[in-house]
Amino acid sequence: MGKKLVLAQKRGETRALCLGVAMVVCAAITYYVLGTTVLPLYQKSVWTQESTCHLIETNIKDQEELEGKKVPQYPCLWVNVSAVGRWAILYHTEDTRDQNQQDMSIEMNLLHDAGLGSLDECSYIPRNLDNYQTALVDVKRVRANFYKHHDFYCFSAPQVNETSVVYQRLYGPQVLLFSFFWPTFLLTGGLLIIAMVKLNRSLSILAAQK
């Protein structure tokens, strides 16, 4: 009976040790993935200064008139604000600004071929662009929220001379802490399990020697 208990105890310790090692390995892999994806985006982000933005005007854009010709465009919202004592364009997130730059480069090439000017940028781009009416309703809802709160927090880039601000940071400190919370939890739990197994084995050896 005693031998069976000892064997069962050793099997339990082995399983617990494997679980602890697996948790540590998973945490290390997650740290590596986050360190090569989220962390560089956080370090590259220049939108570090929290400011107060005051709404000046908004405009829903679904077409642009350039040199007498109407160019169709998906519905989006353009927002003009004052922040840090100057005029600025508000973007929903950092990705919205990057998406504008990509779209603008494509549109400029197309309009250049057509002999036209350039399109204005969008502050908020709806997620669903396949359905025009759904996208337009989404844009109108966001616009109404801005008129409910004329003053709100935004993020500016003090290091560079930017004439734009972002409403929400995708790669801020809170996101970084939340991303690293779970791997830290796994690592701590795995190390605790390994330490408890080692401690239990040490106590068993001491008890057997007595």
C-alpha cells in the first residue's frame, strides 16, 4: 500500500512538473511574439502626449468634387479639432492615419492619371465598407457622439511637428501591460508549480532520511 502511494505521488509530481515546464515554455514563446510585434509598435508610436481636443467642425464625405468632376468615395468622417493651441486633423487610431496615407497614395496616382487634384483624408473609416448604407449609418452615429462631447481627450505627438492627433492609441501603455499580463501570469504560475514540486521532493527526502 505504501509503495502504491509513493508511486502515485511520484506520478503526480511528474505531471505537475511537466505542467509547470509547459507553462514556462508557453510564456517564453508569448514573450517572444509580443517582443517582436507589439513592443516595436509601442516604441515606434509618437502619440505620447495626452491633450484636450476641442471640436471645431465635422464633415461626412462620400464624394469629392475636383475641378468640376465628382469622384465617388466610401462614406467616412472628417473631423477638425483644436489641440495643443493649434488646428489639427483628428484620426480615430494610428492605423486610421496609416490607412489614409496608403489610400491617398493610390488615389493620387489615379487622379494624377485623370488630371485631377487630390482627395481629403478621413478621420474615421467605418469597418463595413461593403454596404454603403450600413457604413453611412455608422459614420453618422460617430459624428453624433462628437457633437455630444465637444471637448475630449486625444493624443498628440510632441516630438515631431504633426498637424494631426489621434483619438485612441492602439499601442499605448495600457495595451502593452494587458498584453504582457497573461504571459507573466503563466510564467509566475509555472515557476511556482516547479518550485512546489522541488520543495515537496526535498521534504520527502528529508522525511525518508529520518
